[in-house]
Amino acid sequence: MARGDEHCALNGADVPRRQIEPRTVPASGAPSRIPAQTEGTASPCARSLETDLADQARQLGFDLVGIASASAPPGWPRLQAWLAAGYAAQMKYMHHPARADPRAVFAEVRSIVVVAISYKPAGHEQTQGAVPEGAEPARPHGRVARYAQGLDYHRVLKSKLHQLLDWLKERRPETQGRAVVDSAPLMERDYARLAGLGWFGKNTMLINKRLGSYLLLGALLVNLELQPTGAVETDHCGTCTRCLEACPTGALLAPGVLDSGRCISYLTIELRGPVPEPWRGALHQWVFGCDICQEVCPWNRKAPAGKEPALQPRPELTSLDLLELLDMSDADFRRRFGPTALERARRRGLVRNAAYVLGTLQCSEAIPALRRLQEDDDPVVRDAAGWALARIAANTATVTS
């Protein structure tokens, strides 16, 4: 998904691979070239820098690149209304006032270079990740959001952005900048739309006509005055409401309105305490994140697979053995998930989620491990284990009565 902003960084475009995103997108979806001369634009030298910048970004592996001016994000008032409605749940960091002005992130910023990389795996299917190839079907597995099935995207994108900044400094020694990948209070999606990378879908994700929404966003804030590439002003979702209808917890209250407190991605990653009772049995085997609203999106079915090797799914991360998770220590967790995005959930979160899913599946095989977890040092883990045991016991009582 296009990660960032009010979608819980639950972090997530129309830029052709041969030039910066055009100002307009033809109905056919084919990219248009930037006009050779536009009244009031920067000098030919500046245009050359921007063209070279886009070429360099693509050489570094970015699929999409565009430029937005460092103006106030147009979505700030909408974000304030969303926060006032309580839709950020317990994500206090979403209230950071610095989101209102990119200068609070980098004081000298004049332009924002926005980039994206596709992480869509080959063979896009709704069932992908449910059970790994060759695994015993009877052994329960938990699902992992696609963006977390490779190496940690923060490290991958930030490394490439630093290389892009170094390249800019070679071309313009006066260049100063800051690379951001979900690491600062910046409304990345707003600037991605302003830079021409895509539009906001009804599932709140940034969608690109060519690459869909399986996109990871990054931004390079620089002190250079660069020519913006132009915003995407058209919504291409039409009358489709598949994402709203598919969400198992009803987290999408209306087109573009997400209640994070009901979102599986928030519940399994961002929420640090116990999951509220109504949603414990509604995780649909997800133990880290959720892709359902993206899986049903027609734009993703048409999109090609991503090409970045570091983000390709690793067999050991496409799904997780739930019984193994229950016996995982803190050291096991750090060793296994330290270089991945799953680290954000912490051991507490993954074990908690595994217990909820096993309880929902009423897996009697998990009873010994769940009983051991009732003595765990973490009260959240103990609570989840107790809930799961009660669900399994209730099913056993029903069957034997």
C-alpha cells in the first residue's frame, strides 16, 4: 500500500519510467510528456536538472518520481477533522502540529521530491500469503501484509534517497536536504498527489493508474527551487466500492474515511494494548497488517509486479506459523524480525495476534503453549492467551455436549 498519513502509516501514481510525471493523465492511462516549454516555468538549465533528477531516481530503483512545491499540505484541514472525530484511535503521533508545514520538518525546504517503489509480488491473488507453499495445510498460519514480506522498506528507501541527495549535491553543491520515509511528521500522500504520483482512493490509499496502490512512498526535502510536475486532480475510482464492502471490520466508514480503531492494520501493528473484544475474532488470520482493501481493488489486478529485489517476498515472511509464534522469546523475535518491518509490532504484538487467531480458529493444538503464556511477563500476552483458551474451551464444551 502507499504508506503514510492517516492510514496509520498503515503506511499506502502516474509517473512514466522515462520522464517525470506529466501534468495531465490521458483517459487511456498512457503517460504524456512534459511540454518542452511552459510559460512561466524555470530556465532550461533548471528543467535539465529536474529531468536528470528523475532519470537518476529511476536508476536508483524508484518506480515513480515527481516534484511538489513546499507549500502547506492541502489535506491539513481534513486531517484535523479526522483527528477530531477520534479516527486516529491511540496514535498520538498523528496529532503532531508539524504536519501543517514542511518547514517544521526541514526549515530550508523549497521543494519536495516524492518517490515511490512498487512492492507488488508476482502472482497477485487474494489468497496469497495464507499458507506458504509446501506447508502442512492443517498447521495454522497467520497472514502478513505484503509490504512487510521483504526487508524493512524504511532502510531500503532511505538508502536510495540518501544516494539521490548525494547526487544532487554533486550537481548543486549548495544543496541541503532531508530524506523522509515515515520518519517525520510529513503528509507524504498529500505531496505525492501534488507531485503527480496518483490520487486518493476510497480506501484512503494513493493509487496510480499504472502501478496500483502497492506503493511505498519516500520524500526528499531540499532547499532548491525546482519546477513542480503538477498534481493529479482526477479521481479514477468511479462508482467502485469494492474496498468498502470487503473490509471485514467496517473500518472504511465512507469513501476516503477510515476509522483506524477498527482497521486490522492498526489493531495488529499500532495498538500496543489488548485488542478490543469485538475485533479479536475478526482478524481473518492477519497477524501483521492487512491487504484486503487493496486485494479487491481493480487497479491492483492490472498492475505489474514490483522489481526491487530487497522488497520481494521472503518465504519465511509470507505467512507465519502461529504455534511457533506462541513460543517465541524476545531474543527470538529480534533475531528473526529485526531487519524487517514486522519489528514494529514487537514480540508482544505478534504473540498477542497469534493467540487471537488461534482462539478464533479454536485450535486445540495450541492449548499447551497458551497455558504457558498465561504465566508470561507481559500482561497483554497473558490476556490474549486467556481469551484464546476460553474460546477453545467453549467450542470443546459445545462439541461434547
